[in-house]
Amino acid sequence: MINKISYMRALIFATFLISTTLCAQNNSTFRNNHSKFNLACNNWIHFTTYSSFAEFGDIDIPGNQVTIEAVVNRDQPYIPHAANDNIGDIVSKHLSPSDANYLLRLDGGYITTSNGFFATPDVCEPTLNKTYHVAMVYNGATLKFYRNGFLMSQVNATGNLFQNDFPTRVGLYSGAFIENFKGYINEVRIWNVARTQSEIRANMANSLPNPTTQTGLKAYYVFDNLINKQGNTLYNGTLSGSATINSTNPQCTLIVDSCIVTPPDTNIINDYTPVISKISCSNKFEVEDATAFNVGDTILIIQMKGAVIDSTNTNQYGTITNYTNSGNYEYNYIKSKVGNTLELKNDLLRPYDIPDGKVQFVRVPYFSNYSTSASLSSLPWDGSKGGVLALNVQNTLTLGADINTSGNGFKGGKGINTLLSSYVCNILDYYLPSSSTLAALKGEGIADYSLLRASGRGAPANGGGGGLDHNSGGGGGGNFGQGGNGGNQWATCPGPGQNGGVGGYSLNYSALQNKIFLGGGGGAGHCNNLGFNSDGGNGGGIIIINCNQLITNNHDIISNGDNGKDCDPSGQAQYYCHEGMGGGGAGGTILINTQNFAGNTHVSAQGGKGANMTGEALGALGPGGGGGGGAIWLKTATTPPNIIPAINGGLNGINTNNGNTANGALPGNPGNVLFNLMLPVSSVAYTPNIDSVRFTSSAQSCNTYNFNGNVYFNPIGSISWQWYFGDGGTANTQNTSHTYLSSGNYTIKLIATDINGCKDSFSRVLNVSLITANAGADTSFCSNTTVIHSLQGSGTGTYSWSPAAGLSNPNIANPVAAITHTTTYYLTVSDGMGCSAIDSVKITVNPLPNVKSINDTSICNGQLLLLTTTGAQTYSWLPATAVNNPGIANPIFTGNTSQTVFVTGTAANGCNAKDTIIVTVKAIPVVKSIPDTAICKGQSVTLTTSGANTYTWSPASGLNNPNIASPVFTGSSVGSSLFIVTGTATNGCKGKDSVKITSNEIKTFVQPPAKETCQGNSVILNGANGNSPQISYQWSPSTTLNDGTLQNPTAIPVNTQNYQVIITDHICPQTKTFIVPVTVNPLPNVNAKAFNDAKCSILGITLSASGANSYIWHPGNSLDDSTAATTNAHPDRSMYYTVIGTDLKNCSNTDTVWVKANNSPSDGDIYMPNIFTPNKDGKNDCFGLKVTGNQIKEFKFIIYNRWSNLVFSTNDPSKCWDGKYKNTDADTGTYIYYISGISECGYFMRKGSIILMR
């Protein structure tokens, strides 16, 4: 959703900062041409309840152009600006402000782009049961909202439109808040182009012609059906809720107006239009709407804003640093009119900032004599027009009622209640963003400011500063008199808390400047509790009365500032009014250009009162500051006796329930009465007044020229000058000078512009010839001896090099220099006119580094060699593969062949030098001895070795000579010895080998053990003499063995027999044969019996086994004892039981027995009586289950009386019914029972009746 409360700060601020809003227009021609729709009244879509809508496809509008149009009639009331039940969505493709591709409502348009969310400012509320054409247009620079063809509001907007996947809807958006439009809609048009105002007006009262060929039309709906009449069927629609098509709109007449804001008893005699631009070199102006202006009309030109203020977040914020053209005004006349272009008859007397200064034309009626019958007022200032009442009477102005523009000036800050229960004390910022909850909005004044500075205590020129958290008051607006400061924060806050809104600054009025201003708006108070909005009061407007005589008839001329918004706590929730309050608006400005007065007249330009804080006595808060007094400017030299001026500043507010304390709030300062008014009226006809621009030039020095501009023009206004010197240099005075840095032909251009924007120009080429000197480029050398170098000078003129020492000739362009150290040479080039130029060149001589590595060397292959090197800062080695790191000073040599290694060392000055190292790599001998060998203790073995020249053995123990190639080892003890032999070749390099000699003990064989097994079983034999490689076994007979060569083979003998094993020692040669007997024992004769079958009434079977010493029965889970010779079985079905019997030799055998079991329950197994007598005699007192066996599962027992009421229920088979119902004795009679469960005999169920007797 897009909630207007959430975005009110930005929207309210934009209304007077960056918007152009039209809320009352006198456009008779446009009205007459579009007085009625040429549309059928019976093909509209009608929405009556939430949630109702028409849904179409995903009609995305990409890029930065969109137009949405519709014709609508709202026929149900709503709450303006509320989140729910608001004015309603007409055409929506959005869910929230972060994703609005487009949204059109009856009071504005909304989009989200790549640069953020944009909404047109609020406009006047539409009337119920009235048909309007509405449109929103975005063109990449501005978002505009039109109603009935009038541009109602606009806001600056940029960026590409946000793309979403929501469907386009008519009547309601895609979210959950109640934003339903309730009424009639037709002629929905969706464009991907920006339509102009004239294009919108052309077809707003008619159906769109030729929709399939309209450029940029994306979708078009007339609600006789839901078909897209543009032709793309993907965008056909469906209905939802109570929406109906082909409905009749009872108010199908278009009355072309924008909105009416004139009170019924007030006359507005002026017409207003903002000035969009001034057409260059003419007296023509593009205005927003020239409909009410005609040739010959008197107009007032007035600039409302444009002052420059201090924008620092300090106590200087808002002070005026330059009024620019704000407040300038004058009278002129309309000479011609074409569309919205108005040409003025006379020259402008004063400059204006168009459009930034909010300049407007006010049509001023002219009367010979004029008598009023109702109060005269102005259109309220809306951010771009209004606020001014101007009246021109040749003779006598007679008042029949007051003239009153009170509150029609600059807008007061809008109080936006944050609805936050938390608070922050001691906020002191002079500005904060408009979205901040820590500050309230500022009042409006003559200076604009950005949304980032829209709230906070600082006063923007004459606008009052906003209150700060927690609940300080807004400052009063200013005009001639400065506004009073708002009251400070909640007294309960710690610290000094001097943070009320600053009162709007006093404006400068003088006959010399002759500027006039609207009264400044009061700042809003900070509010956060339950919904009251502490608005600041609007300032007073401007009244200009020009007549020969003024007869007032005791009526008043008034332009007071509004009071800050009051809060009445009556009937409201607690703390409703416990807020910081708004400041009063400043008094306006009243100009009376006559010297003849009849009747006493009160002329009032007083400041509005700051609002009182009327909330609970919980500590003082910040009341509003009073508005400053305005300005009354009379033509007379003194105040006439029958003129009674009132220019007081507004009173400050007080805390009415906290001792009437002001808590820092101050009243506004009084205004002033000025005299000798001179209305600025332009009377000189406009003529273009500029021609024949010329200039002269002359040399001032070697490279500086003087330029003098000349032009013919009428002595009206002033001339601005703009010079372009051809080298990027500029100037903006009539006469100037310029210095050139190089020779060349330069085109000089002078442009003269008059006050009307007319221009003339003149150009001429200037040849500039400058003395230049170029000593050449700086050069560096690396050398430890003298460097010979030719200098490279150039330039036109004579040469002089210095220092001259070491140069072949210092007076030529290219002398040869003998340089031993770094030297800077200076070249001076001179001409005969005394002009010269100097340049320098630096010749740098850097010493070579002394790079030194190790001497040439020889190494054995694989030997570590560190190439230690010094003398430089960085190093590089080649070949890089010969070292472990080619970029360091001391790498390790990694080559395996003889080679030359090069190192290049570079010093910090960039110079380098080299060194070389020849590395000879010698081969390593391949030393080879005998393989590892085993011997018997006492034996000897020769360790035959080759491959080297000399040998050394380690350890020497056991060897006859450790320094020969093939020593003899004798094994004197049992164990292993590892010998390392190192062989040295004739080149001095060494190689190694190793040999392991193991000396074994002569074995004594032992008898393998006899074995015993059961018939049919296997047995593992044991050779008993170890499992080393030097011992082998051979068993026989091998037919009953798995492998006769194993130390421990597995045998499966049929009967008792002997096995033979031959054991051989292969190291210490010997062989021995052993006989190993194996006894085979018979299996026991096991016999199993069953003595009976099982049935439900006999719950066990007796089993018995014989023939062995111990027994195990399977399965054992239904046996009383599965290891007894005789046991009882309780099978749940017929089955086999198996018994394993084991004798004293640990031999086992089995037998099985079949048992029969019939476990189906019978009536005899379940007994239920048919009568019971619960009379507490101990006999038959409880009715329940009687069943054989002892296990019942899933038991259920319930009893009903004859009226089907449940009287007893249990799942416990041990419980029974005692004849009671609801804790009292049940009636005698017949009862129905149901019983079921699962016993050892299986599932049972019975239903029956029981008679209760007493």
C-alpha cells in the first residue's frame, strides 16, 4: 500500500517547495469546449464494497515515461489521507512505496524509480458524486497530476520506473489494506509515453479513437466488457468481489473545473499563474496557464522566493546571506497572447529568477470606481501562486466589507504525529530530514530548502523552525518582525534543553530595495502521542491597494498570521494534547497607495499566537512561539489620523495546566509602518537594445594582452559581458586582460547580453608569438666514470646555458657536456625585445653497484651450495632453474650439472651490475654390497662390495677389516647387525650402501600336541615350532587337511587317526618327523517329547528331552524354562520345538517335536452373567468380565441404558459396574452391554443385556 500518513512529511513539504499546484482556475474557453462528456453512461465498472476490483495482466511500463488516465466518480464518503477507507486506488500496479510501477488516485499520482519513491503533492479534495477525468504523467524529469485537464500538482522526479510482477488492477491494489475505490470508473488508458497536457485534453471527454494504432498505448478499457481494446489479449481482465461492469453512472456530466476554494462570502478578484520561463531576447514569458489573461490586462509580476540562506547545522542556519531577487515586484501590461505565452508591453524594471524564484503573474482588475459588497481576499499561497490581492481603482474605492488575506501567506509547518511511545531528550539539530521522527517540519519562508533539511529547529529565512524531540514547540514565522522562539522540551528531560524552534528571521524593508514579502509560516511542534498534529500557523498574505480615495466605512484591512493549531482535550484520550505546539504565522504585508482616506480604518498585519499546550500537568512542554508582526506601507509621509495600524507580534503559547509557564516560548516581535510608498510601474515600451559588439586588443607585456569591449545599446537596463580567449580562459567584465602561456592563433569572442536576454557577439583571431625555451628532457645515466652527453635545447632567439663548466659551447642549442656528477643545466632563450624564457634540464649520474658473489667452486652432486651475494638492493639470477629463488641475494644452487650462474644486482638508483660463478658438479660413486643375509650362529659371510676407490664400514664390530671393500663377518651371537659402507671415489665424492646380517640360533624341535574333536567337526592342528621363514612344515595325510604346508592346518577327520608332520630348519639345516594323534568323539543321542496338545482351556504343553547332559530349547520365548530337560510351553499356534543336547565331551546333537495348539476362544472361555444385584450384600454386587487366563489386551467394556445414555465405560478388565449412574443408584431394569478384547486365546467380543435388580 501507499499510506499518505507515512509519507505526509515529504508530501506536505513538497507542496510548497517543489510543486506547482493549481486549485482555482478561471478557464472559460476550456470549460465551454469540454462542458460534457461524449461518453455513454451505461458501460462503467462499479465498486461498492471491499474487496472489489478488476484484475488484468502484468502490464509493466519500463523506462522513464508513463501516462495513466481514467474517468471516475466517487460515490461513497471516505476519510481523507487515511490508511484505510481512503480516497481509493483507481489504477494500481504496486504493493508498497518501494515497488510502485504506477499508481493513480483521485488526488495524485505515485511512482517508484531507480532514484526512490515520488508522489505528487496533495491537492484539494474532490467532491462526491461528481465525475472527473484524472491523469498522471511521468516524463523522466517531472511527475505531474492532472484533473479535468488542469495541471493540479507536480514534483521533480528522475530515474527508470521500478519493475514488479504484480498484476495491474482497477479499483484496488494488490495488498491487504482497505484502499478500495468506491464508485464508477471508465476509460482506463495505460501508455508507455509521456502525454502532453493538450493531448490529454483532446480526448478526455471522448472515447479514444483508433486504439489499436495509438502510439505508445499499452492497454485501453471501456467497461462494457473486460477486453483490452488496444488489442493485446494478454491484458484482458477478470472481475473480483462485488465489482460489476455495464453499470450506469448517474452523474455522467463533466463540469470542467479544478477545485473551488473560495469561501461563499468572499470574492477573489485576481487571477494567478506561475511563470515557467522567459523567452530569450524578447519580452515574452511562458506561463503555466494563460487562460484568464488577455491583451491589455494589467498584471503584477512578483517573485515570492529565491533567497539564499546559511545551510550549516549551527545556530547560523537560515540566516539570509543573499536576498537575490526575492520580493521584487512591478506592474506591467499584456501586449499579446499566444497559447500560454504572454508578451509584456513594457521593459522590466527589475530582474527575476525564473523559474527557481517562484515568479507569478497576478492579473489586476482595473476600475474607475469600485464598491465591495463582500469581503475581498486572495487565493491562498499554494507553493507556486496565490497569496496576493492587488486592486487598481482610478478614483474611489468604497469598502462594504473587510479586505482580508489572513493566513493566505507562506504555509505553516505541518505537524506529523510520530505515534511513538518512546522519546529522546536534548536533540539540538538545526536541520534533520523530513522523514526524521526526532524533529517537526519547519514553516515556509522566502528560501527553499531540500527534504534533507526540512525539519529541525533552524528557521529557514522568515519561516519558523520546527520543534524537536521531546515535544519542544515550533518557532513563530517572521516578516518585518522576527518570530518568537518555540518553547523548550519536556521539563522532565535532563539537561538544559534549550531546543525550541527558532523564530523566523526579520526581513529587510526599504524604499531603496522596495521588496515585499508574504508572512512566514510558523514551525510545527513535535508531537508523538495519540494523533493530534501540532501544525504551525500560516503567514499573512500581501494586499496592494492602489486608488485615489479610500472610503472604508469602518471596515478593516487585515493580513494577520494564523495562530498555531489549538488542541481541545475535551472528550479525547489521555495525553491527546500533551504535545509540543505549533508557532504562529507572521503578519502579512499591506500596501496602500493613496493619500485620501475617509472613515476610520483598522489596518492589521499582526502575528499569530503560538498554540497553548493544554495537556496534562506532567511537566511543562514546548508551547508555540508567536508570529512576528508584518509590514504596513503607506503612500503618506506619516500615519493619517483615521488609519489605526496594528502590527503587534503574536503572543507565545503557555502550558495551561502547568502554571501557565511559557517554558522558553517567546512572543513575536512587532512589525512596522513604512511611508512614502512608490509602486514600481514599468512605463517604457520594450525595444531590443543591443547591437554592434566590437573589441580592441593591445599587448601589455610579452604574453599579456588588454581587451576593451564596446557595444551599441539603448540606455535601459544593463549589459552583461562574456569573453572567450581561445585557450579555455574566460572573463565577464567589459574591459579585461589575459595572459597566454604558449604561442599560436587564438579566436577571441565577446558576447554581450542585455537585461532582456538579447545577445550580440564579435570574434577575431589573435596571433600570439611567445618566447619559449626547451632545455630537453631530464636524463639519467649509470656510470662510475665521466659521462659525455649532448644537451638538446630549442627555442627562437639566442641561447645561454649555465653552468658553462664542462660544456663544449654554452651559447649553442646543443652543446656537449662532460658530466661527472648529477647536474641541473639552465637554458635562457632571449629575443631582441627583451623578452626571455628559461627552462632547465637535470642530468643525473648514478654510480654502478659493486655486485660480488662467491668464487668459482666445485661440489659433489646434491651437496648444499649457498650463493652469498652483496652490493645491490635487488637481484636476478640466470638461469633461474639453477637456484631455488632467482629473486634473492643468497639463493641455494639446485643444479645437478656443471654450469655458469649469472647474477644481476640493481641498486636503489636503478643502476645494475653483474657477477658470474662457475659451479663444477662432480659425480657421486654408486656403492653396491651384498643383499641382506641370514646365517647360523658361528658361521661367516663375506660382504663383497664395489663401485668406489676406498671403503669404510660402520660399525666395525664383527668384521675382520672395516677399511676394505669385502670384509668377512662372523656371527658370534644371535641377532641382527646393520652395516653401512661409505665408498669414496677418486674425485673425492662419497656414496653409501647398507647390508643387514641376521645370526640365527640352531633350533631344538618340540613335539606338537594331540587334538580331540566331535564327530563331523573340524579341529586346528598345532605345529608348535614357530612360523619364521627359516622353518617349513609338511603334514600327512593331506586329504583331510585344508593345507598340509601350514604350521596350523585345519583337519576334518572322519574317525580317530594319527597325523605325521615333517619340520625343516633351512638356515641351520636339520629335519625332524612327529606323530600327532587326533581323537574323534561320537555325538550324544538326544530325544525330545511332548506330553499333550494346547487349547484355550488348557494353557500349557509339557516338553521333555533326554540323552545328553545339558539342553537349550528353541524358540524359548513361549517356554517356562528354555534350558531345562523338562519344561512347559505356551504356544499361540501349532509349531515345532527344537532342543540342543550337549554331553560331557562338549559334543552336541538336536531333536525336534511337533506340538498342536488350538487357541480360538469359545463361549465357555468368557462368562458374563445376565442378572446382578448391587445391594452391597457381597454377592453379585458388581457386573463385569469373568474369563480364564491371565492376559487381556485392547480391552473395552461399555454399558448403555434404554435411552442410549452411556452409564459405564472402562478399559481395565479387572474393573466392573457397581450399578451407579452419575454417583447415584441406577434404576432397576434392563441395560445393554458391549465387551471386547484380545486374550491368550485371541480376539473375543460379546454383546448382550443385563438385568439390574435390587
